[in-house]
Amino acid sequence: MQIETQLKNAQCTFPFTHLGLTHTKNAFSITAWIPNATAVKVIDLATEKAIGTLKKQAASDLFSAEFTKGKLPAVYAFEVKNPQGAYRIIDPYQFQDQAFHAVHFVDHLPKNVYQQLGAQLMDLDVGLAKSISATRFAVFAPNASAVSIIGDFNYWDGSCLPMQKTDFGYWVLVVPGVNAGDKYKYQIKDAAGNELPHKADPIGFYADQYPSHASVVFDHEQYQWQDSKWQEQVKGDKYTQAMSIYEVHLGSWKRPSAESDARYLSYRELVDELIPYVTDMGYTHIELLPISEFPFDGSWGYQPVGLFAPTSRFGSPDDFKYFVDQCHQNGIGVIIDWVPAHFPEDGHGLARFDGTHVYEYEDPRKGWHPDWNSCIYDFGKDTVRQFLVANALFWLDKYHIDGLRVDAVASMLYLDYSREDGDWIPNVDGGNHNYEAISLLQWMNKEVYSHYPNAMTIAEESTSFAKVSRPVFEGGLGFGFKWNMGWMHDSLHYISKDPSYRRYHHGEITFSMVYAFDESFVLPISHDEVVHGKGSLLHKMPGDEWQQAANLRCYAAFMYAHPGKKLNFMGNEIGQAAEWNHDSSINWHLLEFEKHSGIQALYRDLNKLYADYPALHELDHDHTGFEWIDHENAEQSTVAMLRQSKAGKQQIYAVSNFTPVPRSTFRLGVKALGEYTVLLNTDDKQYWGSGNSLNAKMLADKTPWQNQTYSIELSLPPLATVFILYKGK
């Protein structure tokens, strides 16, 4: 096929071979493809002097000329005339060296993926201390026959800017005059020359919303961070620090007040609304449901197509940086949900990116997820592994994110996850572990903790896979923390039972302590527990209106007493009655009622108590910080535990009564003689409790009880958890 036909049909694989500038010792030549042009003059941009004119090649749109005299220009432009008028363009095909630079080091370090590929803004030296702005594009499409850049700057015409294919399967081109804010996509033709749906940039930093889903050129160097104080503050051992996480879906936490205004709050509006609320409530961290760009609102972000772009639903990338920055300046850490387990089939996304399975496993028994009807990354392919690890580092680097909660880890670890016999492929040893995914997660964790030692990774892993939160050098996956899904399911199943039946399920509320220190756990009551017909946390509770609220308060305090960091989904803290709906706001109007404002006050006080008393958080992941005082009283459905700080310097007893029966002479075994005082009682009237009388102070006596040498007597309220501090002798 002649070069002109290739260019006209957007089928040119190696445009640098035919276009641009070539030179010998004594001469240089320039060839350009400029449809509809009638005259083309070459201008030296440094001096603004004409070098000469290009001649039209017969009846084609190719123009060329050889220049045997004059100095080779550093950068040249074309002054073009056509029947519609005149314009100036800078020839992108003269920047071959700069274009190829995009792939020189891309495979050396994971960070190079987002520092080299995608749309990278740059300045080009034109001589005489002058420069011009340009954007260097690079995209991986190894099996494509042709790739072009299309955008607002060329009327989305795929014949204008064909890219050059490199030996490693990357396509490159430097385009002068393309600036931050310009929209673009890639027009890709498969190996047979068939045009695919226009693709957004896999490394795109900013994305337009429906219907275009275009990528947007973005400058990451403009935002000036102001969180240096926070970066010093977060140094230290996170296992010994209080961590109470508020899980948030930004689109439905709160909507604008006007009833007719159905839009979302922006990142900057959330700074004014969400941050003061979280600060007032005493949470230490916000965890955001996936923030990476996604096409379908109803996926809540768990079907991402733009892993390197914060969703533009709520504003620009700099707006999101401002949100994170302001969180840090107000002492709040930011964790994001990160989804390396799967991605959707949307035409503008990664699926069959160049007509072949560039990012996903080719065999559907490995590459298709039956639960979510989505593609699974090929965890064994080097380019995919680099892409995912680079993305994890990207959020910590460019957005100062404090932690990554990795979604659906179990689905990555097991080849037979949600698959019937015959629908999955065993590993080389005949087993069901995906060795490729395991090694990827280990690599990701090593890179994160190597480059960002103050960050953390958290696994949502629902099985008993060993050493999820243990270092890679110990044979673990390398995560910092793991969600305790077993505790969540067992305790919710228990608390949903009528109190009269709880005696038969007592083991469900105590069993978690059998394995509580096998991993570094976070106790989650997440969004998954209050959606899809599961009901709100409040409505999981049995009994009448008062008992439901009392059960919730008792359970929430039990959670804060139990070893492990804490996570609660938005709405739990106000006792929201309705199941979560991503299309509407939390029911904030409920706070007009004492029941809900009382529940909110309890969560606020629990966060403060948890943070203020080292006994409740310092040894969350060390068995020396916990002791059962009584876990066998199934008949009365009570449990009592001791939480203590290092070397037992501070001791707090937590007692939970999971029945509506008050225990007026309840005896609790304690370690020492002296004074004991009530720190918090979930039955207090300020929390909409019954206000059942309870001595604020108690003295231990020498009555042995519950395998302890001493004991105290208290009036244990109904459906309540009480925290008691040992004050000393």
C-alpha cells in the first residue's frame, strides 16, 4: 500500500519512516502530510525566518523538499495555505528522538509507567532561549496495525496524527500545541486493519464524563501541597496507634440542600462539609469507595476504567488533591479503595485494547469474572504487573494517599473463586492458588512499603489464606492490615438474633478471639453490609424501637472494645433506618430525633475514648493487650474483657450485656484492689438509653471471681456495654 493511502486511511504503522526531517552531512529534507493544502512554507521557529517551501508530490497531499543550503533548524513550523485560508502548525514528526524517549526506561521501575507513558507535558527547545509547549503521547498496543491520536485539536480525525510503533509494542508521538485541558483518545486498528471503539488512555490522568469518556491532558506539577506537617505526623508504628476509619461513598454522603439540586457535592464542597464532620466525630481516617474513574454510577467505583484518574464527577484532579491536602491539614488520613481484581468491558476501556487481550487473561476460565461480569487482569504478564504496581504507587505519589484498601483479594488468590468444577484452570501444581496474583500482591506491597514506609495497605480478604498481613520475607502477602470478615459476619449474625436465643449462639460473639492475633486486623462494618436487601445496621437489630437502638449501641461499643482497628460505613453512626442508596443522601434529617442524635453522640464518644486511652488501641495486634475475664456466660449472654496498654500501665474492662435484662448485682473479676470508675455506659440517657442506675465509682474487694483474685460489683444495664477504668489504689 502506498504511503499516501496508508495515511489517508489511518493505516500507517511507521510514519517516522516517511514524514518529518532527515538530514545528511550537507543537506536535509522535510516531508509532510497535509490534506487540502495548496502551499506549504517552512519556518525556523528560533529566527522566524523562512527556510523554503515544500512541493506537492503530484496529485497527493504529501509535500516535500530537500535543502542543501542553510543551517538545520532546531524546530520548524509550516505556514499552510488552503482554500479556506492560512494557518501555522509545528510538524510533530520532527521530534523522533523525543518521542522514542518515552519508552527508553519504561520497564526499569514501576513509577516509570506513569512518568513516561500516557500524555506527558513537555517543553521543546527551539533555539535562542525560546521553547514551545507540547505533549508526548505513548500507549501500549502491541498487536495493533495502526494507532492515531485524536482529539479536539484535530477534529477527532484519525488520519491527522498517526503514531509510530516501537520494537516493544508502544506507540509514540510528540504533538506541539496540545496543552493541559485538551481532550483526546486513541484510534486503534487491530491486526486485520479493523477500527476498534475509540480508547481512552490507560494512563490518562483526567477523564471526561459520559458521553465522550475522553481522556484529558493534565499537568500534575501545578498543585502546591501544604501537608508537610502531616507527613511528619504520620511517621510511627501504625499498629500501636488509634485508627477509626469512616468509610464514605462521596456521591451519597450528602447532596446539596436544595431539593431540586440532584447533583453531587464537589471535592471542594466536601472539604467544607465532610472534613469538619469527620473531625467533630473523632475519626482518624476517611476511606473512600473507589475514586478511580468509572463509567457506571451503580458500580460505586468497583468497575474502574481509568485507574490513573480520580473521577471527574466531583471535580478536577487538583480539586481532589486539595481535598486530600485539607484532610491532612485537619489531621485526617485518607485511604482509597483500590481495585486490581477486575475491570469492565466498556468499549473505551482496557478490554481487548488493541483487538487482543492486552490486559486480561485470554482464556475466560481465568480472564472473566462470573460474579461481576468483568475482565480479570493477566497477573502473569510483565506489562500488566508493571501497570498495576505503578498505579498503586501513583496514588501515594501524586495524591499523597495514606493507604490502599485492596478490594476482592480472595478473588485474585483463588483460580476457582466463584467457579464450578471444569470452569477453572489449575495451577502448575494442580492446585487452586493463582501464583501469578500472589506474586503480584507481594511485589506491590514490597514496592509500596519500600517507597512509602508511612503508607499502609489493607486487604479485603474473606478466606483463611495464611499470612495476608505478614511480611513477604516471612512468606506473607505483605499487607499491613486485613479486614476481619469472620468477626464481621459472626458478630452481625449474633446481634441480629433475638436476645432470648443468643445463649445458643454465644460462640459467635467470642470465636473471633481464637484467631484475633493471627493477622493484623481491621474490624469492618462496611457498605456491603447495608445494601442489596441486607438492611441498615439499625434494622439488623431485633426488638422494638428502643431495643433496636440499644442493641446497636451495645454492639458498637463491643466493637470498640474488641482488639483491632475500626471501620464503619457512613450512616451507621446516626442509626440510619433505611438501607444505603447510592442515588441519595444519608438521612441526615433523622438527627432531629433524640434516638438518632443519641446514637451519633455515642459514636463520637467511642472514637474519643478509643483515641484517648492507649489500653484500647496500643496493643490492638498483640495478645498481651487482651484477656477474657468471662467469655463463657452464655446463659446470661454477657461477655467481659480486659484491654490494657503496654506493660499493663493502663487497664480498661469492657462488659457487654446482650439481653434486655438489667443485672443489678453483677460481679466482675478484676486484677487488683483499688478504685474503678465508669468511662462510658451505652445505656446513658444522653445516648437515648434507659439511664439505668450505675455507680460511677466502685471499690474492688477480695472476693475471687472469674478466675481473678479480686472483684467489683456493679449494676449492669440492659442491652449495654460498659467501659470501666482501673484508677489504682
